[in-house]
Amino acid sequence: MSAYGLYAAFAPEDSEFSMNVRGEFASSNNGYFGLDGMDEDIYAVTATFNYNLWENVLTRLEVRYDWDAATNGTGFGETGTDDSQWLIALNAVYSF
């Protein structure tokens, strides 16, 4: 198995806003991702938008897209046949 990631961040000075972007790639053979004996190549792109709402409170909106480049009919979803999936998450983090 091998995996790679590339990250970038943008945070203007004196701003309550920041943005992060990352791309990821994971490759497996022999069923490492739970598929016996099958090779898999999985890609992902994530964008995260951060905003300091109040002192010690960070809010984040994260949008992620994953896709499986394998042509063996397996993938994501309840049936395992979708070749891609979306994730949208909203977080509030309090630091103390």
C-alpha cells in the first residue's frame, strides 16, 4: 500500500478567515482496503473553510470528494458499487 498527500493553506493576515486544500492518493494491492485480492486506486480532494466566529471558537465547513479509479465494479456507498462519494461537514471547535 502507498499513500500520498499534498496540502496548501491560505490565511490572510489580520483576518478571521482561512482556507485549506488537500489532495490525497492511496493505492493498494491484495485487498488492503477490504477487497480480497483486488487492486484499488482511491483519490480525494478536500477544501476546508475556517472562520474564527468568537474568541476561542473556530467554525469549519469541509467539503470532500472521493473517487475510486478501479474498474472492477467495487467502490463506495451502501452497495459498494458507487465510484465516488461526497462529504459535507460543519464543525464548531471550542479551545480552552
